[in-house]
Amino acid sequence: MKREHLVPLSRQSIEVIEAARQISGDAPYVFPNARWFSKPMTENAIGYLYDRVGFHGKHVPHGWPSLACCFMRTRRG
């Protein structure tokens, strides 16, 4: 990148990242590649996991934000 891209994060987001860092340890990425520690997880990693555990055609990784949104709407008081 030619310049730094800063994104403000909520306190809760920072807590999640800090918890993930406890697992990823000294990796340069919060979600490191399983084979190459110094590279990030691939964008297809979660999709491949879904396929292996039997969710092929039932759910896709980019469906989580929509699912979370719907869930949160039904939980409002």
C-alpha cells in the first residue's frame, strides 16, 4: 500500500482481536495462514472448512453478517 489505511474500531472489536491474538501468538496477522505462518489466512479458508464439515451449499462465509443482522433485529427489546 502506498499509504496507511486507518479504520476506527469499537472497544468490542478490539477485545475480539486481542483474544484472537492470544491464539495466533507472534504471527504478523491476527488470522495467519495454516501452512505459512508469515502469510494471512486465504479468503477461501472458511469456505473450504464449510465444505469439509458438510455445509457445502448450505451456508457461505459472506452470509454471516446478514445472519448476525437478522438475529440482532429479533433480539431487540
